[in-house]
Amino acid sequence: MHTPLLIIGGGLSGLAAAIRFARFNPDVLILEKHSRVGGLNSWYYRHNSLFETGLHAITNFAPPEDKNAPLNRLFRQLKLRRKDFSFHEQLTSEICFTNQEALRFSNDFDLLLHEITSKFPGSANQFIKLVETIKEHDPFQTTPFRSARTYLDNTLNDPLLVDMLLCPLMYYGSSVENDMDFNQFVIMFRAIFLEGMFRPHGSIKDFLDRLLNHYQNFGGKIRLQAQVARIIHQGNKVQGVELQDGEIIECDALVSTIGLEETLACLDTPPLRQTQGKRLGFVESIFRLPSECRKDLPTDKTIIFYNNSEQLQYQRPQTLVDLTSGVICFPANFQGLAPQPYFEVRTTHLADYSSWKSLAGDKIAYLTAKSNTASQSKTTVEKIIGNFTQHVVYEDTFTPLTIERFTAKKEGAIYGCPDKIKDGNIGYDNLFLAGTDQGFLGIVGAMLSGVSMVNQHILSRL
Ligand SMILES: Cc1cc2nc3c(=O)[nH]c(=O)nc-3n(C[C@H](O)[C@H](O)[C@H](O)COP(=O)(O)OP(=O)(O)OC[C@H]3O[C@@H](n4cnc5c(N)ncnc54)[C@H](O)[C@@H]3O)c2cc1C
């Protein structure tokens, strides 16, 4: 079999890349190892109920009339009609450094501005100047890593405010410990604070089904449970792939969305260079309770980014999990959502892959550690949001091992390796990297990555 374009991975970057190409040429094939699409952001059924694997919120909210906003540009590039989708905006979210300070923000940037002006009056003018810099800066230039933390320390002169601003931006988009690249900081600041957060109507499955239908309506093809074992190449030219069952599929061009080292492993070539820094792992828990039992929990907050320690530690812990900081999300607390029989609390904390890996051979020890982690997470977040533990009717926890197992992400690192290949070029004529390790993170980021790599490297070959 031969196809002009092969895409490895049916996550959000692979789907977006495939749709973009299929608009011009239906001869594109996605190969996905799992039995469903979505990758890191997918779903599963338990007790006849659908559970999302993680969706908290999608960043980059924009009203339909803001034609230049990244979300609307993404829709145009994919030929999706905005009016076919209905979006629910966040209510209010909060950065809560317990015993220190709290900052509320929403999709109206004035709320954050007002909070900072009143709670950090000494840094208010510098913050306003920072926002102007962020609006004018071009974050898509391929420049070497520049520390956002150092920049903020020098600009804002208030370590607490710096940590509070970095907290949500790192949790939702940094593959680097305690810092992020300044360009990535600008992208995430715009995406979360200046634009805002929302979730699509229905579940992530509904959203993914729409993308997949749209792709298939263009004539694009997908093979599920099709794991690429090897990328066949002669010198710098890729000729095709070999699937795990031995089938060979030839192609003119290949886009890989599975990560840098994961792609190089399929090429049997040594890495171009050693990747720097540690990969960051997370544990994510879902707690479901009957809606009538949610009365002690916040009704006006969508997401809380918390930190309980003197100084925020956004780094790989040396133990299974670090509960001193994290994210708490209430997926029912978005504007205009119809009441549901169940209410969910989702929590995210930093985790250490090697500690979890050391339990991999002992099922009982692993399951006990998962259950203890979930209990500790509940106890920790209850102090911030109120009691709910006694009402939980279903809970599940994903560790870095779960994420590695279902998505083949090395060390289950959601944000991939710390250094990124911004132009997608890993030294082959017709093989390009898109998705997490190209450098755009999160759902909108992954989708924009897929589109931009096809625009830059593939469409010009048509
Ligand atoms: C628990 C959790 C919660 C999250 N919450 C949010 C959120 O609220 N908002 C947000 O914006 N982002 C969130 N994210 C991050 C977001 O999901 C990801 O950044 C984004 O989906 C990455 O997409 P991707 O296509 O680059 O990678 P992936 O989703 O990893 O896609 C890669 C795909 O390749 C497949 N694959 C791997 N190896 C092979 C192979 N050899 N052959 C064939 N296929 C292969 C995998 O199965 C996978 O489907 C969350 C992630 C997690 C894990």
C-alpha cells in the first residue's frame, strides 16, 4: 500500500494535521495504536458511564467575531464552522496560594488586572507594562530558551506574584521544571489570561467524533490498533513504515506526533542530541459524586490552581506524588451547562515516574499506592474546596504508568521532553514532528502544531 501522507498518532495534533491535508488531498492515512482517537485527551466507559481521561478546559477562548484569534484561525484552517459548535465559558478560576494570597481570573481580563492592582499595588504598573510586552511579542520565532522566570523576577520584582502567575501557565503548558521558555510563557499567558478557558458542549468524545467525521467526510482514512514499529528510510529519505504485525505502508511524506525520542526509536538511529532536563509526570484523579451531594463545594469556580508551600515547587518530586501544589477542576462549573446527575472533582499533581515504575512488577503495591494517592489528594483538596470524600461513588487515578501505557508517551510525560523541535525538522527530508515535542502544548496548541507543520512542510509539496 502507498499513500502520499502518513500520520503517526490519532491524538489532537494528528487529527488536526490530517484534516488540514485532507482538505486538499484525501489521500492521507492516520495510524493510531490505540482502539480510539484522542491520545492524551480521550475517554473510557466504566459501569455504562463515559469518563473523560482528563479534559479540564480548553484554552484560547475567543468570540466568533474575533477573526484573528488563534481559535477562530484554527477553525478556518480546518474548515470547521464555528456556529456548528457550542462552547461553555469558564465561570471564575482562581490561583490560590493558601496562607499567602489568592487571585481570581475569568475570560474577562479586567478581573485579573483588578485583582493584581488591589493585591499587589507595588507591582501593578510593571504588570500593565508586562501585558503590553506580551501583546506585542512574537512568540513564534525560533529563538534559544530564555527563562520566563528570570524575566518576570526582573520585571515584577515580587517573587510571590511571579510564582502565582507562573503556576497555571506551567501546570497547563510547561515541560520545564520551575520555569518556561519566554515564548511559551507569552503563548500560555495569552491563551489562559487574555483569551480564557471553555469546554465544548457534550463530552470530549463528542468533540473528537466531530473532528473524525469531518476528516472522514473529506475522504481521509484512519487505521486504529495500528502501531508503527519501524520507520523505513534510506539515508535521510523516509520510504514508509512497518506496523507491529509486519505490514508495510509506503508514503511520500510522514508526520509523527508521538514525540521526539519515540520517533527516533522507530528510526533505529541514535538521538540527534541528548535531551536536557527531566520529564515531568502527573497523577490525575477523577472523583464522582451525586449532584445533590455537592452542596459544600464551590458553585462559582471552574478551576483552582493551588499551592500550599512557602514556594511553589513545579518539579519532578522524589516521591510518588507531590501534593503541595496542583490543579482542582469542576467540569460542571462552566456557563450554561445543564444539570447532570453526577458532579465531578478532578485533581492533578506532579508525580515521579521512577517511583511509580518501581511498583510496576507488584500489582497489589501499585494499586495500593494509587488508592493512597487518591485518598491523600482528596484530603488535601478538601481543605481548599470543602468536604466531599464521603459522597464519592466512583474514583479513578491515572499515574505516569497509565499514561505511558495508553499513549506510549515516554515516562508518561504529558508535556514530552523539555526541549522542543520548534520547526518540526529532525533531520529527514520528508519526516516532520508535530504535537507535544514540536512545542505547542495543550489541546489548542497540539491542534495548531498539526496544522502549522502541514502548512510549512507538506502542502508546499503537493
Ligand atoms: C490527564 C490529562 C489531562 C489533560 N487536560 C488538558 C486540558 O484540560 N486542556 C488541555 O488543553 N490539555 C490537556 N491535556 C493535554 C493535552 O491532552 C495534550 O497536550 C494534547 O492532547 C497532546 O496531543 P498530541 O496529539 O500532541 O499527543 P497525544 O495525545 O499523545 O497523541 C499521540 C498519539 O499517538 C499514538 N501513538 C503513540 N505511539 C504510536 C505508534 N508507535 N504508532 C501509532 N500510534 C502511536 C498515541 O496512542 C496517541 O493517540 C491533558 C492531558 C492529560 C494526560
